[in-house]
Amino acid sequence: MNQNIKKIIPGLLLGILVALISFYSAKFFNNLIGYKSLISSILLAIILGILIKTFFGIKNVFNDGLDFNVKKVLRIGIVILGIRLSISEIFSLGITGLPIILFCIISGLLTGYFLTKLLRLPSKLGVLIAVGTSICGASAIVATAPGINAKKEEIAYGITVITIFGLIAMIFYPFLANILEFTEKNAGLFLGTSIHETAQVTGAGFIYDETFGTENVGKNAITVKLVRNLSMVFVIPLMTILYKQSSSKNDQLINLKDLSKLVPMFILGFFLMSIIRTLGDLSFDSTSFINEENWKWITDQLTSISKFLLIIAMGSVGMTTDLNSLKNLGLKPFLVGILVATIVGLSSLLCITLFM
């Protein structure tokens, strides 16, 4: 057996175990109290994962597999989830969400810039926190870091800050959206534009669906988030140029090959599955190999598989979240992180409340 696969297996199995416990525990308690979806299996998986990490710790043997779950299993789940959306729905959500996405990105970046200056935070760390909060979390930080020559410590610090506040938003924003009585579309727009990481947006969307008995918030949130992720192609080179101009450095800028790496393949996979869904929906007639009932069964099964993969990923997110790392954060990065996250969230709420 390949050595890399052997390293992945323990963490993968642990993620599956936590997912199974969360899924059946949520099902048991919901049946017990007579509500279909009062307790979310995804939220339960996150909490269980955090509790395991905090009180028992995670041995090194599980790390590779948990990392695989957070990165690969999550993306596979998102790709499969594309089967729930037609291309027309994606374009509709994307066009509606684009102005909100741009407003949130601009407000987040400007807030990060001014707070970095005001608090005299190291400029590279300020850039990383602002980009991570405004666009797509750790991915944006890692993509931005080479262009501004950020140190490993600054990268780790930035990722820790945005991960902690993104996790808080993932748990509480679904309930805020419900309190504000957002429609499923607006709830998806809010979660997709205000939360940092793709994993966290995914978790928040399905926490909403499971807790409040809706069907579309999760897929809406993910669609908006994937459109937001694409902004990396434009924003990160711009941030690199601005940083180097402000620091009077003339290093080589990001080239076209680097730009192509900013478009994650799983986004293309998500769109491909949506195309398959669209073609499938249009192909029903008396001579079809698959009738409408069978096609619905196939899409429902794929949706269930996708959801379980996302539960595995969310439990693994919990097991890789180190709450003790908060002790190591200085006050200034903490303040910048929470204020930028708050401004991005408020910007999203403002746009949705006024214009949607």
C-alpha cells in the first residue's frame, strides 16, 4: 500500500467515526423530542471535534488524515453538491451576489488597512488578516504570502486569527440570519459573503438547513462563496502590487501561471456537476434511458453522499481547531481580526437589508 495512503487512513477513519456518531446522535435526539431537524448533525460534528481536540488532544498519527478530510473530502463533497443546482440558478445567485461580494471585499480590505496603520501592526500580517477575512480564509492568505514575502510565523498567525473568528461566525451567523427572518436566498447570500473559509460557509449553510428545516440555504451559500473565491484571481495580484509600491519594492509580480493556480479545481468540478444536473433535467422524454423519477433518486443519493462527506469534513475542522492558540495571539492581531470580520458581516447585512 502506498505510504501516503497509510498515513491518511487513521485520520480518515476517525473523521468517519465522528461523522457517524454526530449523524445518528442528531437523528436520535430529533426523533426523541419530536422535531425533524432541531439539532444539526454538522454543528454536532464541529462541537464534538472541538471537544475531542481540547480535552483529549489529537495524536500525530491522525494529523495527515484529518488534513485530508478538511481539504480533499470537503472539496469532493462540494463538487458532488453541484448536482443540486442548475446552471441558471448558479448564474442567478452569482449575478445577485456579485455587488455584495465586491462591497464586502472592499470594506474588509480598507478596514484591515486602516486598523493596521492605527494599531501599528506589522504590515504583512495586517495584509494577510485583511485578505483572509475578506476573500476566502487560509487559501487567500497562503496565495498572498509569497507576493509580499510574508514570514512563516506571519502566515501561521494570520491563519489562526481568521480561523477562530470564522469558526465563531459559522456557529452563530445561521441563527442571526433566522432571527432577521431572511429568505433562503438572502440567508445564503449573507452566509456566503460574510464568513471566511469555504469549509465554514459550508458548515453554516447546512447548520441553517438542518436546524430550520430549509433545503436551499446550504447550496445557495456555497454557490455565492465559490463566486467570491474567484475574486482571488483579481484581488491578490492587486494587493501584491499595492504592497510592493507602498514598500518601494520592485520584485517580480505574479505572472499568468501563478494566476491560474488561484482558481481551485473543485470550483470547476462544482460547475461541471451543475451542467450535468442541467442536462439531466432537460433530457426527459418517452425514450429517455433514465426517467424523471430515477433521475430524482440519483440526485437525492448524491446529495446524501455529499452531506455525509461534509459532516466528515466539519468534524475534522473541529478536531484541527486549537482553541489554546488564542493564548498565543497578541491583542493587536486579535482586534484587527475581530473588527475586520465584524465589518465584513455588517457590510453584508447592510446590502441585503437595504437592497434585497
